[in-house]
Amino acid sequence: MKHASARPLTDPEVAARKLVEIASGIQPVHDGRIFIELINVPFLKQGGTGKEFRTAVALAQERGWLELHESGTYVRLVARSGSSIS
């Protein structure tokens, strides 16, 4: 009998923090843009799913950690004094 291992990014808080960590390690292009596929692929390789990715993006936006462009093609990290990730 095999036991399923715990999925690492099922907790939205953990997933959002991982997403921001991944985005922080990527060199932005023009105007601070980080193309969504540059954070999506590493997130999925860390064990996340598409649904967990969408939830993480939504929570990171809600917390003021990043902004998702209305086109959905890129994000920007947000540096605000009241939006600490810790």
C-alpha cells in the first residue's frame, strides 16, 4: 500500500509566499514586468497545480505583494511599507 505524500503548495499562504519567492529571483523586463510563464513553470515544478497557482496569485494580489496585469501576461512585484511578506 502506497501512501500519498503531502502536496507542498496546497496551503494558499505557503503557495503565495513561494510564488513571490520565485518572482523575486527573476530579472524583470521593461517597467518591472515579470512574464507569467517565468513564474508559472517553476511553481508547477515545485509541485503546485494550476489551481494552486491561480489561488497563490490571487492571495499575493490581495496581500499587496504583486500586481497582475489585466491581460494576465505579466506581474509586477510591489514594494510597499505595509505589505511585508514575513
